[in-house]
Amino acid sequence: MPVPMELSRIILNEVNDQQFIFLKEIDGDRSFPIVIGPYEAYSIERRIKGDLPQRPMTHDLIINVIEGLGGELHDLLISELKDHTFYARLRVRRDGELIEIDARPSDAIAVAVRCEPKLPIFVNEDVLNDVLREQ
Amino acid sequence: MPVPMELSRIILNEVNDQQFIFLKEIDGDRSFPIVIGPYEAYSIERRIKGDLPQRPMTHDLIINVIEGLGGELHDLLISELKDHTFYARLRVRRDGELIEIDARPSDAIAVAVRCEPKLPIFVNEDVLNDVLREQ
């Protein structure tokens, strides 16, 4: 079962290129970090701080493409954990069909924080169990 | 009239965040630079060097979204130059319709270099005249 979670924390690290975002269970206390790249981390952080750029940044363009092609973002699912890499899917509704698009969690979350209302974030129970076992 | 052009050069600058890409006329000698950000510049450079990442990078995700929603990239047009800022449009065909998506040239070109065969790049004649007059 997919577990509803939310972005709870971003830790920006200026010493190296590994940045951390934390997802936390909405109806519980489970939480885990995902290591992401600096560009994606700043893209998330800037938007959370309310920084609205004059021109579409790369993750804004993703939303413009989805809307331009008649799609509507439905949710994002972190579906798998393989070899310490998380796999995500942006799920987009179009013409009554739910289309799943393979993405890195960092990009998917940078897209999610740009949605109004907030895009629901789900993490598969298996993924949550695996990552908590590894901690 | 839109003028067919191609990416002719990238200059990566490690001293500051301004990177340069150059577009050159295909049937002529006119050429001009566009200042872009480091993330977009590296995204273009990596792909030109043939670096294929294991997971979709942000500009790969844009292509996956377009394809997932049944669109087909048609070309990219640099349509305007306003206050020293270039404006571009990714043009995507879907269901026989040509959809124009507002983008920064840097993102549009990072998408273009990922297309096989190459995505045609056009620059409006007015833009070319303006930028060459300013040089």
C-alpha cells in the first residue's frame, strides 16, 4: 500500500554536492532522507521560500509541458528502492487515463512543490520498510 | 522569417556562473552567444559528449513527459529578445495540433540536444537582427 508522506525538511550542504531532503509520514512518525543533487535541492528550496522566477525554471517547464499537452498532475509515487537508488513516478491524468512517468524523486518533488494545491506524495510500503531497515 | 541555426559552441566558465552557448546560422555565417546558467550548460555539454545517465536527468524527464503524454517534439524557436533576455518556445505536435510551450533557450536547447534526429532550431529574423546590432 502506498503511504501518504510529505516533504518535511531540506538540508543544504555547501561542502559537497550531496543534499538531503526528508519525507515524513503524514499519519505517523516514519521518516527517511533522500540524497539529491544541488540543482534539484536549490530548485525545491527556492520554490518553498516563495521565490517566483520571472522566466520558467527547468521544473516549471515540466509543469508547463504537462499542462500544454492537456495533462493534469495527479500524484507522485516513490515506487522502488534498488541498489540504494529511489525510483519515482509522476502520475499524470489525461483524457481519463493515468499515465506514469519515470522520474528521479528529486525532480518529482521539485515538480510537486510547484503544484497548487500540493501534489500528494506516496511512498510504497515496501520501500519504506526497506529504507527504515537499512537505517 | 525564422532562420535555421545550430548549436556551434559551448564555453564553460568555472570562475563565475555565466556560461555561454553559441548559435550559428546553418546557411550563413551569422552567430551569436546566449548566456545561460551552469546547470543547463553542463546538461547540454554532458549530453553532447555522449554521457548517458542511468536515471533520467531533469531534461530527459521533459522528453519523457512529452512522449508519455503522446506529444512529439517538432522544433524549437527563439522567438523574442526583450530587455536582453531571449524567449524560446518548444513546439510539440500532438493529435495534429502544434502546441507552443514557453521556455528559456537554455532548457529548450538542453532538450534539443537529446533528440534523435536533431531537433531543428530556428531563430526569428528580428531577434537575429537585434542581437547582431547590439554586438
